[in-house]
Amino acid sequence: MLASDSGSVLRPKPPIPTRYPTLLLFRPCCFDPGSRPAGPNLTLKMELLHRMGRGCFKADAHAGGRNLFEVGSRDLFDAAAAASPNSVPHHLVIMVNGIIGSAADWRYAAEQFVKKLPDKVIVHRSECNSSKLTFDGVDTMGERLAEEVLSVVRRWPEVQKISFVAHSLGGLVARYAIGRLYDYSSTLTLVGTSRDCFSEENSEYSKQCLEQSHEAKIAGLEPMNFITFATPHLGSRGNKQLPFLCGLSFLERRASETAHLVAGRSGKHLFLMDNDDGKRPLLLRMVNDSDDLKFMSALRAFKRRVAYANANYDHMVGWRTSSIRRQHELPKSNLLVIDERYPHIVYVEGETAHDIRNKASNIGGQIIDLEEEMIRGLSQVSWERVDVSFQKSKQRYIAHSTIQVKTYWLNSDGADVVYHMIDNFLL
């Protein structure tokens, strides 16, 4: 028991609901879950306003006229919406940075989210994997992210939906984390009326009146959007998958052999050079479910999966690996602006279940390499592919950062890509 400022006693935080057994695997680590009363709406609003009054929140200096606040360190939301009993944001957006990045990389995009959807979203910019911590490996970073997400969910008891937005290596980390946070439960739901279902002879509900429903959750919430920006889904191994090597085979071979010296375990994972305890490379394992990590089931649970990819001038992540395509599947025609509102969006491709089946039948029986194996695995689910080109921009040579507007004054031309993401966001 803890004493509050007014002398009253605050009860301990409630445990995670047992109906989501996966969540019991985690406990908050170094992240402050905050005081989180799971009571009625009014209680939450009073606690929210009380903490704002104590200075636990700070106003966003770049809010553009809106009352944007940050709780703790990285939760951004509209204060008026969060305090209103009728417009509490129910959608949690988790933003994940890339290699040698930090929570600050997503600052601009987070602000735009909350400005455009003030009564819909709370945005959390992940801070557990920054700077040199991004060299620790996709699995270690993914475990940390999973713990952080759970601590954020505890902090916001009224959120019901969850989405992920990730840049570069962060997309792989997010894919690992959702595999850890995935939970699939089945429940029996009563259908029909009590008069129809009740049997006087047996004094029990008829089995015909019970319907089994299945529900997939991520961290106990309904999964909605899984969005990546310039993420090397197929790794960095292979011709032109790390573009600054100019496609020179001897440099690409050398990079595979020495990546761990530059980027630690993350480098091994990106070049598929890891061999922990005799296991296959992690990125290959992540295109299927395993006993304890449901990577593909977790991806399938999301209503949308979107891959934004730089078609050119990205020196860090190749077009094939970021858009999950084979070389011959890359758009052949001239890349043209398709909507003047988004001057750097040059191609949008949806994919249906029928498309997935056709691709599988066309390549069945072939001898496949590692890249093809990953494409086939990830293509078990549909993806929306959005190709981006900064060819006419002065910021084209830093396209890898511009696509997410990492720093506004340096990467401002990517703002329309951020707007495109928000305008098509599934709420």
C-alpha cells in the first residue's frame, strides 16, 4: 500500500487478466507502468487530471495549437480527448525505431497522428532499444519491446486496439515482439434466447445454443495495423540488398562475413550468419510459427499489413527486401505520382488471398534459396506494398531517414508519406 499526496491509500495495480495467458510470461522490467486504476471512466479521468496537475505530464512544444501531452516519457496523446468521458482514445499505436535510432526518430509522425486523430489514438514511441542497444540482436530487442508494450498497456486500461509502426530494423524487432505477445483464445458464446436454449429435462443449456468463437490478441488487445518503413524483411544478404555496396559481389560477401564486427548480433541476424545452438538463422525461423513464438499467426491476426519501401536512393535497405518481392515482381513501368496529395507515393499494390495462392502455385516444386524461402513464408499473409520515390527531392540521398521524417528540418519531404499512412490507417 502506498500513501497518496492527499493521505489516502492507493491500492496495488491489478494483475494482468488471466484470460490472456500469454501475458503472464512477462513482468514490467525497467519501465514505469505508472499508477493504473482499472476502475470506471471517471476514476481514470480524475487520476489523469491529478497527474497533469502534479507535473507528471509535459506539454508538447510543437503541438501546433493542440494540447498534446506526454505521460512518463514517450506516450503522446491529446489531453482534452483523454480527459473527456465520451472520447477516450481506445487505439494504442506503438512506434519502433531502427538501428542506432531512438524514440526521437518518430517524434514528427507521432505528433501528426495525435493532431489528426486526437480522440482515437495514444501513441507510444518505444525507448527500450536505442543507440548501441540496437546491436544486441533481433531476438533480445524483441523481448525487450514485448515487455515495454505490456507496461504501456497496463498504463492505459481503456485501450482496446493496438497497431505497430516500425522503421528499418525496428520492423524485424516488432515482428519478433508480436510473436511473443500473441495469444489465441476460444470462448463459448450463448446464441438464441434462454427460453429456446434451456432444457427443463436436463436443467442445462443445450449444446446447440453454444457457439465457439476464436479470438487472436496481441498483448490482450485487438490487432489492427502492422506497418513497416524501409524494413529489411528478407535481411541484408543478397545482391543489392545493402545498396551502398553497389551490387559488387566481393563486397557483399565481405559484408556478410564482417557484419557482426560492425553491428553485433543484429549484423549476424541481418546477414543470416547466426547459428545459435545449431538452429537455423533467426530470420528464416521468423517466417513460420514455432512452439512458443507464433510469428506468422501474430502477423495474420492484424487486419492490415503494410510495407512502405524506397524504390531508389535508399543506401541502407534494398527495394526487394523492404517490399517483400522478387526481382521480377518489382514495378517495371515508370514510377509516377498517383495522388498529388502524396507527391512521393509512386506505386500502391494490394494483395488478396487469391494472389497469394496463384504465386504459390506458380513457383511450386522449385529449388529455393534462403531469400525465396523468406518470401514464401511472409507471403502466407497478404501485404499492401507502397513504393516511395524521392528522386526529385533534394533529400533523396538520405531517403532511408526521409521516409519516416526522422528529423523534420532535414527530412521534411517525407511528410506526405507519413500523412498517407495516417489517412489510410485502420481504426
